[in-house]
Amino acid sequence: MLSYEYILGSTVAQILPKFIYLSFFGLVFGYLFLLAVRKKSFSYYNRIYLYRFGIVFAVSTCFCLLQVYLPFMLWMYLPIAVMLTVFSCLQIGVAAFLYLLFFQCMLQSPQTIVFFGFCLIGLIAVMLFGYLDEEFLFGVPLFVSLAFEAVMLITMNLVTEQRLTFDTFLYTAINIFISFFVITMCLKYLSFHVLHKNRDKYQEINDPEYELLARLKKENPKAYFHAVHTAYFSEKIAKKIGADELLAKAGGYYHKIGKMRGPQNLKNALAIADEHHFPPPLKELLKEYGGKNTVLRSREAAIVVFADAMVSSVTFLFEKDSSATLDYEKIVNVVFQKQMAGGILDYCLLTMEELTVIRKTFVEDTLYYDFLR
């Protein structure tokens, strides 16, 4: 921005206040970004692909510089807000969007009504696209955000120009069309190349007859059946709370796959994962499950931990007495108390409501436990 202002002929006295404002704004944004990285709060596995957010942020910055030469009705802040959000998370989307909008206003000094108008456009977009689930159905959010943008653009122009002209509706139509095209292309890319890229691989490795599982069954039948039962509960619970069921099921199958290479540790598990080209989210789950001083972040990793603990507890009790009548609710309470007391859920994305659903599933699925006898 300093270079750009200098080229335009601005004085040091004009540049310095803008530099100070943007520097402090940048510090706030940087802090929120590093906090999200530390707490692994990025959506759609974006933490694994941070460079994508970097590319989106750089492209959005270029948009801001190009928009200096355009009327405000052609500013592309709706697609900018959506892209920044879906390639990071809700709080980073808000911070990055406001930072770039503030950057734009430093360059052009638009009327206050224009600044707040685009604030509303961006915040509505962030709110709508920040809570998409794994199904990634974005039709309604896209329609609502485009309709709101059209209304706001016309309103801003009416306030600033005190009249409506043909150019008003023409510029609005152009903005809406470009926004629709850019957002659709961005979301399609995210859907096919990030969210659903690994579905075929999950289908392959989640097949009980997959070569790795078949070898585990032959070499260590006990570990294989433990994995099968853990995968069953992991998939079932993930479906109920809206988590990634394919990832949870794979985590159930392979959370102790390191045993095939000797001791059950993270190094062995990741070596096998690399050899069989496990999807990056599954490798992240294995790291959360098997790392030292484990602190769980993802819901899927937490589901696997609970399922593993529950299957292990019930199996242990049946090995002592296969005809025993067990109090499953008591077992569930003990398992939950132990996990909660250990602090591994302190930073997990599971809500209390979802924990209640998990607990209820383990208590009610009594018939399945007979397979563990």
C-alpha cells in the first residue's frame, strides 16, 4: 500500500496514518489467524492446505487494487468474503474480509454508507457460508447472499446519488453475474478437490476386504475384530451428529494399525498410512489419536477415542466372564468420566449436545455388544 500510495503521489503525512491503522488491523488479523492454526479451528480440512488461503488472500488483495479504477457498484466484495471464509473458517473470514475492506477504503475513501453497506454484504456472506455442513449444499446461501447484495448496491447508489438510473441496474446486474460466476467456480473447486477428493479412497480402504485389513485379520484376528467394532460405532455416531462418517469409520479401522509393524506407536502408524496413501485428514486423525500428550481437536478423532475405549472396556469384561450381564450405562459413565478427567477434550470441537448423543448411542445400542462376547 505504501508503494501504491507513493506512485499516486501521496505525501508522507497522508500515507503514515493509513500505514499505522492498517498495521494495527493487520496485527489483530495475524493474531486471529495464528490462534486458529494453533486451535485447529479451520473448516473443511483447510488447516492441511493453508497455502490455498494464502493464494485466495493474495488474489483478493489484487482485486482491491484493481477496484480502485471501478465504481463501487462493481466492487467484488461478496465473492471475496465467501472465498476467504470457505478456505479458512468463520472468524478468519470475518477478520480477513474487514481487513481488505478497510484496505480498500484507505485507498479510495468512499462515503460511510458505502463502507457499511459492504460490511453488511460481507458479513451476511460469511454468516451464510461459514456454517455449511459436509454435504456442502450452497444453493440457498448463494441465492440469499446475491439477493441481499443486489438490494444493498441499489440502496447505496440511491443514497449517494439521490436517484436511480439505468446504469444503477446495469452495474448491479453485472456485479451479481460476476459474483455468481466467481463464487460458483470457487465452491465447485472446494467441493471436488478438497471435500470429496478422498471419497473414493475412503470407500476403498473402508472395505473390510481391503488388503491391509485382510492382512491384519490374518496376522492379528483380535486386533482386526476390535477395529471392526470400533469402526461400526465410529460410523454410526458420526452419522448421528453430522460429522464425516467416512473419516470416522476409517479412523475406527486404522487407529491402531501401527501394530502391524511392531509396537503400536504414531511413527509406525504414519509409515503404513504413507505407504497406502491415506487421505491427509485420516493422517491428521491418527496424529491426534496417537500423538504424545494427545489433545483432540476434530470431532472424528474424539469419536474414535470414545468408540475405542467403549469397545475395549466391554471386551475386557466379557473376556473375564462371557456370560456376564453388564450395566452398559455404568460402563459408558466410567468411560466418559475418564476421558473428560484426562483433559483430552478441552479443545475438541464437540459440543455438549453432541456428547450427549454419543453417550446415548452407547447406552442404547445394547444388542450390538453381544458380538463382543
